[in-house]
Amino acid sequence: MNTAMNYLTVLFVFLLLAAPSLYGAAHDRRIDRQLRQAWQEQEAELLARRAAFTKVA
């Protein structure tokens, strides 16, 4: 019983220390996805403008 309680205590402390880091990593990945999506939309808009310009010219 004592060994199980020690194991759970160590696990709890590890999760308590690792939680902010894991949350930050997840947050960074979400921001990266948003930036990548915005870049792709901007690139698509630029290509559409170039296509429209070449039709006019």
C-alpha cells in the first residue's frame, strides 16, 4: 500500500510540474496552425490577383 501511495505521489508531482509546459506546447501548436492557415490564404489571394492582372494585361 505504501509503495502504491508513493507511486501516485510521484506521478501527481510530475503532472503538476509538466502541466504548464504541455499547455504551452499545445498553445504554440495552435498559434502555428493559425499562422500557417493565414499564410496559405494570403498566398492564395496573391495568386488570384496575379491571375486577374495577367488577364487584364
